[in-house]
Amino acid sequence: MGNYFAFNLAQPHENLQFSQKEGRVTTLKDDFGLIDEEIYFPSSLKPKQCQGPLRKGDFVKYRAQRKDDSQQWKVIELLWASRNDECWMEEA
């Protein structure tokens, strides 16, 4: 009975790559958006810090992941958004 839960649920995610990046929202649709015309994020993601609702043209700081170098980055967290890229705030 002690070996019943011996498998590792985290194992499938061991090889994921993570990165923190900055960019500009270039596409914003009802169900998704793009940063710099290539980095996908679902519209359900909301910035942790933002000056009003997320808009096309906003500068964003985000965390992304991918399986390997052959895969596209996907946003997993929007950390910050601003209309002005000179207003960046450091994350606490």
C-alpha cells in the first residue's frame, strides 16, 4: 500500500524551459492575444499590475514556457503592463 502513490506527477514537466521577457501587445482578440506578433497568451490571463485594462500597444513583462528550442513560447503569467515602457516597476 505504501508504493501506491510512488509515481512522480511532476515528471512530465521536468524538461520545460521557462523565461521572463518583455514585449508589446500587438494583437488583442476576444479569446487570445499576441506579444510582438509571435508570443501567444489566452485572454483569460490578466496582468498582476496594470494601469487599466490590457490594450493593444501596451508594454508587458511576462513569464513564458516551452518544451524545447523547437517550440514557440507560451505566456503563463502576465506580470506587468503599461502604456509607457519607461514606467517599468521591479517585481517585489
